[in-house]
Amino acid sequence: MELLQNLLQGLEITFTWQGILAVAAGVFIGILFGLTPGLDATSGVALMLPFTYPMPATIALLFLGGLYCAASYAGSITAICLGVPGTPAAAATALDGYPLMKKGRAGEALFVSLYSSVIGGLISTVFLVLLMGPLVKMALSFGPAEYFSLALFGLTVIASLVGRQFIKGFIVAVLGLLISTVGMDAYTSYPRFTFGIPELFEGISFVPAMVGLFAVSEALVNLEKLGAGRVVSAVANRIPGWKEIKKLHGIILINSFIGSFLGALPGVGAATACWVSYNQAQRMSKHPEKFGTGILEGVAAPESSNNATVSTALAPLLALGVPGSATAAVLLGALIMHGLQPGPELFKKAPDVVYALLASLFVANIIMGILGYFGIRLWTSFLKLPIGVLTALIFGFAFLGAFGVRYTLIDVIIMLAFGFLGYILRKFEFPLPPLVLALVLGFMVEDNFRRALMISNNGALIFVTKPLSLVFLILAILSLFAPYIQTQWAIRKARREGKTVEEALEEVSRMFSD
């Protein structure tokens, strides 16, 4: 009964003209970000985060929630029209979407992608609402030891889900932890790594760092491609008939459930879910040999799954304060920026904000369906903009956004520094998600580690004598060895199937790349 009352309260807030406008604006901008190759939900939320600073917390979250949903879907537009995934989560969609476009069936592929994304998003949001209660009850029993182990588990999951780049992921995570120590020590008030700059006493400003890491680094990468254009062939208007859509319902429902489950696991993300669901659909198909040649099932499976991860990825963020994905980590920064600390206390102090965000996800998927259906020609025409124009727009928004947080030059410098750092990491193929999570979870790890030791009578034994803490520590250790176990399993499977080791390793990298 309490859940229903809270959800109705959230719907009441969302269905104001300000709430609907915020969600619709987020969906519109999210589609633009998602269909631009190289940009995704994470970079979109990071770039728009500074512009939400003057907004009320609820309206800001409604806007960012709509952006998150739409950007996750819109990557399929470029995957189908160009064969280039707009986001990593749309990589599997390109396997059948682009061949469908070359067959003159782009309109059908785009409609199936949209339809599957909306259904997957709605199912995932239902799962999120149902998960909140049990997760909050469990989180209420957490102490410093449990929170430390949970944060450590979150870090190790992100670091281990980068395929064959495990060492690089670990290095980047450590770098992020070091950067998170910049600022005044919370217990001794001693400035650490501030170089005498007063503006750094409060630590590295999260918003400029995220804008630089994702948006500016992407703009720098695009500078290398100046002169290239993005041309899209004409998009057919034909959409599949009801009989064709009806045949896809089984695939859409099954993979929506798969995506909802994978999304709730910290660090898995939509990029993994899309490949898991694509492979699952191919194995269950009566004609698996047609996958990759241009069939609608190959579009419906990954799109229903990767969009289903969006809502449930917020479950560990809201209930435990631990982001379930890189985008959720940026949303964590948004909550903190607006004076809201994720975790069980958030449901006591601001239940209206939480359930307004949950309700907005329903609304966002409906608006996304409407805008997606009537805006296909608009979205594909946007892809025709030259790379130079898009790059200039990214730089402009980045500078305005970074400076607008506190109106200080130091934030612009932080943004540029992280932009160059992100660019260097990309050039040397270092993954960015571990750095994001380390920046966000670094303080949580350090603070709860020290608090746990202060209240412990047995020193570090408190982390293994607390049952939940011990469980998360064991999971953290297992996740560190996950890449090795997965690689060995793939090699043995390849040998049984007569494949080469190189083919097996390539498959591992593809499934666990983000």
C-alpha cells in the first residue's frame, strides 16, 4: 500500500506541466546524443549535468532520466542507417539493422528497434519499482564495514568487466582512487594534493571532470576526423504489419527480462546485455543461420535487452548508493550536486523525488515512442551534419557547462585536464568506466574503511566477521578473477568447436567491451 501511495505521489509530480516538459526535453536531447556516433547516455548526462544546477532537484532528475532512456535507444538509429553503433549498447543491433537498411527495409528496422526499446524500458521500470522495497530493507542493516565492502565490490566488478583489458582497467581504477583523495582530509582537515590551490580543498569538482572525460575527449577524437561527412541514404517509410510485430513479442519479452536482470547487476551494463540477448535469440531461433544477414529478430533482441538495463541499473544506485553503470555513476553526481545522498535514507528524506524519478521512466518511454515514431526523418537528417559542426557544438556546451557550475576558471581547467586525460586513455585503449566509478566511490571506500576501523574492537577483522561484508568481499575477489576464468572457458570451448584461440579471445573482448 505504501509503495502504491509513493508511486502515485511520484506520478502526480511527474504529470505537472513542468515535469512533462522536463521529461520531453530530456528525451529529445537524449535522442540527439544517442544517434551521434561516439556519444552516448553517459556523455549526454555528463554534458547536460551543469545545466541542471539551477533547476529544482526533482525537475533536474526528470530531465536526466528522460535523457538516459532516450540516449540508450537512439544509438540504434546510426547502427541501422550507417552500420556504426551510436552507442556501445547498439553494437549488436548493427549486425542485422544495417543489412536491413541496404535491403531497403530501414523503416521496418527503425520501427522494430523503437518498439522493442519501449517495451523493454517499460518492463524494466516495473522491475525497478518492485526491487526498491527489498533492496532498501536490506540496505538499512548496512554499517561502515558493509558499505566499504559493497563499494569495493562495485569497483572490482567495473574493473573486471573490460574483457582482455583487465590490467588496463585495474590501472585506471587505481588512478581514479588517487584522484578522489584530492582535497581536505575529512578527519584531520589536512589538504591533500591540492598544490596550494584553495579551490581544490573541496576536492575535484565532479561535473567538470565528467564533462571533460567524456565530452571533451570525444571532441578531441573527432578533431582527427575533420573533413569527413555523415551521409544517410533515404529511409523508407514502411513499417512492419501487426502480424510481423506479433511474431517478435516472444523475443522481446524474453530479452526484456534478461536485460532487466543484467541491469540490476553492478557493472554489467547495456553493452554486455545486447550481446548476451543477441546470442540467446540466435540459439533459440529456428533459423539461426539468417542472423547477421538482415532479419527483424536480430534487431528486436538486443534493443529490448539493452534498453531494459536502463531502469534496473538505477536500483543499486538509489537503494545502496552504488552505481550500477557508468551513466548511473554520473547520475550519482547529479543527486549529490542537488543535495541528495543515495541510499536507504533517501527514501525517508525525499521519497517524492525518488518515486517521481521512477514514474518519469514510464513517461519517458512513452514520449520516446511518440517522438521516435514521428521523428525518424528528423533524426536521420541530423546525422548529415559534418563532424566539424558537431565537434564545435560539443566544445561550446562543454565550456559553458563547466564554467556554469561555480563560475570559476578552475572548473574550466579541470574540465580541460580531464578532457586530455580521457583523450590519452582512449588513444591507448584504456577503458573509462573504471575511472568514473573510482572517482564516485573513492570517498565511500576511504570514509567507510576508516569509520569501520574506528568502531571496531578487532581491527580489520570487522570486515570478515560481519556476514554481509564478508559476502561482498568474496564477490569482489571472484570478480577480479572473472576475466581469467571467462577467457579460459572460451579457449576450451573454442578448441571443442574447432575454432582458433584468437577467435575465442576476440569473442570474449566483444561480449565484455563497453
